[in-house]
Amino acid sequence: MKVKFVIRALATRKQSIWIVGDCPQLGNWKFSNRIPLHSDGSGDGIWWCLVSSETGKTVHYRYLMCEELDGDKSVSVLRAWESGIEPRVFHPPDGPGILEVTQDDGTLNFDVAVSQVCVENATIDKGHLTGQTVVRLCFHNGLSYPIKLWAMGDEEMQQMSVKVMANYISAKDQVLPPPTVVVKVLSRSDCKFVDKQPPNGLSLGCREDEMLFFETETFHSDRLMFKILLFSTEKSNSNGPLGFSWLVPEQMKGSSGVVTVPLLGSSSAEPIGSMSVDFLKIMSFHHTNLDLSQPNRRYWNRHQKPLDIGHRGMGMSLSLDKFNKISTIPENTIHSLVSAGEHGADYIEFDVQLSCDKSLVVFHDLMVTFRLMGVRSTLGFDVYKY
């Protein structure tokens, strides 16, 4: 028999709706074997496909949304999918003919898939990487301000903004359109998405706990480069940016790191300073058993309370990074472990190292790099204070 799957879903011009399930006709849960749904282009959001089905056999399936990448209509990536712990179920009746399966749970909006949220009867989640690479740039005021302008004082440099544009190194055999750059402003209390970068960029004079993320996805990371424009938020920007920098693939070695690039003046193209940029490359994981039969392993039981676990007791205390140093009590100490319990921790995590003389030491790093302030004897063993 034939089964016609019909669903109402929101999708942009570059997006499309697909279906995958536990039978050969629906791809056996494999993303590479997914079945496309068709739209008549009327704007009513109706998508459908017609597939064969074995009579009397229960079919489990999920809908997913894919999107074109790098301007290639033949290549699409998984942008969002129905990741509920239980997939949709269809019980085909006996007998020939065409049976229409229409979903009655309203319009499926895949665009809300920033995190796991519930839409009507479906749980929508972001799609995992299916071959593309995510490249992320980060600006923050961690150990030092990321901009150095040789002719300006510290106060003037604090009034800067940046705008990041991505493009590809030209190749004779292939011309690619510029990839889209997604912007996020992350702080300890919130994560904001910026729909469109302002003409004069986003301010770098942010709080110490704020970070600016510029992120793009590509199948051609070996040709991806960034142009970073620098503006002054105090002066008029009618004449354009103060300067600019280029970040090319050869500078982003490895999967992560910090790159310091020269800042060139917009009018003179001469060096006027430098800029430090954190980068991170996230590559897709290829595995023969990776399919869409089960959701991500971070599914939470709605009736189970999350547990509070004290990291090294009350938290890290020895890090030089302002974003990681969260405890004033020395980490991995009895004081820290007891304080974590007193503050309501359900469990406490601490680190144990084995010394050269095969003694167990509650300490995180392999090397002791801090200064010992004193030593005293108690209960038959030495206690070091730092």
C-alpha cells in the first residue's frame, strides 16, 4: 500500500522538511537516507511525501528540517529535528490503496530549536553536525583587553566595537557565496542572539563577564577567512572603520587557540595596533551507528530533580582566568569540600593524583605550580597552606 505523510511546518526559502523512520522506505533512521517532503509553494506550509509501506507493520518516524549551506542546493545540513524520547507512530491497516497520514498537532516550528523545547506534541532540538565544520570567534575581557592601539590610551581603547564578516579564498574552479555569521552575546546570566550586526559593529567595552561570539558553518573550512572591522563608539563613523584585520586559515591551526593579528589603518593600510581573537573549530563526528532513532543522551526525566555537584568542592580557585576562578576558598581542600556540603551540594567532586612515591594526593594539576605560604603539623600529617 501507499502512505501519504502530510504535515504543516514553517520553513524559509533555503530550508526543507524531511522524514526518516525505522523501515527501508523511510531510510532506516539514517540521515543520509532521509526522504524529502514536497511543498507546492503556495505559502500555506503544507509538506507531503508518498512512500510504500508494508501492511500491518507499525512504523516509527520523525520529521526533520534541513538547510542549504555554502549556496549549494544539492548539499543540506540537519538544522533541527524531532528529538522526543518517543518517535511518532503509524499503524498501517491491511489492504491496498493510498492512506493519508495528516498530523493534527498544529504547525511545527523548527525555528524555535535553540534548545530542547516542547512544541505541541513534539520535542524539537538543534541538529547535530552532518559533515560541516563550525568555526567560532570570541572576543572577551578575560586577562586583558583584546584590542591594542599604539596611539591611544587605555580609556579610548575601551570604546571600541567590532564587526566580523566571513568569506572564502578565491578558487578557479569554484566560487562560493559568503557564509552567514551568527552573533551571540554571552554573559553569566543570559545568552542573546543578534539578528543582524549593526553597521558600526558590536561594542567591545562590555562587562568582564560578557563575551562576543561570531559563528559560521561551512564545508570548506580550509578556505574560510574573516575580515574584522574596528570602529570607535566615541567618534563619528561617517568615514568608516578605524582599522581592520584579516584572519586566514593558516593562522587558525589546530582546533582551538588564541591568534594575535595586526590591525591596519583603514586609510593608510599601515599597522596601527594588534587584536587578539580566540577561535574554536568544531568538526563533525563520523560514526557508522550515528542515526536518528534515539534523541540526544541529555534527555531529562521531567519528574527527576537535577543534582547539584560541587566541582572541586566550592569550585575552581587557582585559575588565572577570571571566567573560571569562581571560588575564594582553595579548591580540593577539606574547607572547600565541607563548605560545598553546607551550601547544599548533593555530591562533591574532587581530584586525586598519584605521587612518585605512590601516595594519593587530593590535587588537580600534575605539577605543583603555586607558592606554599606555610606548613604546620596536625593529626600526624602535614597540612600546606597556600
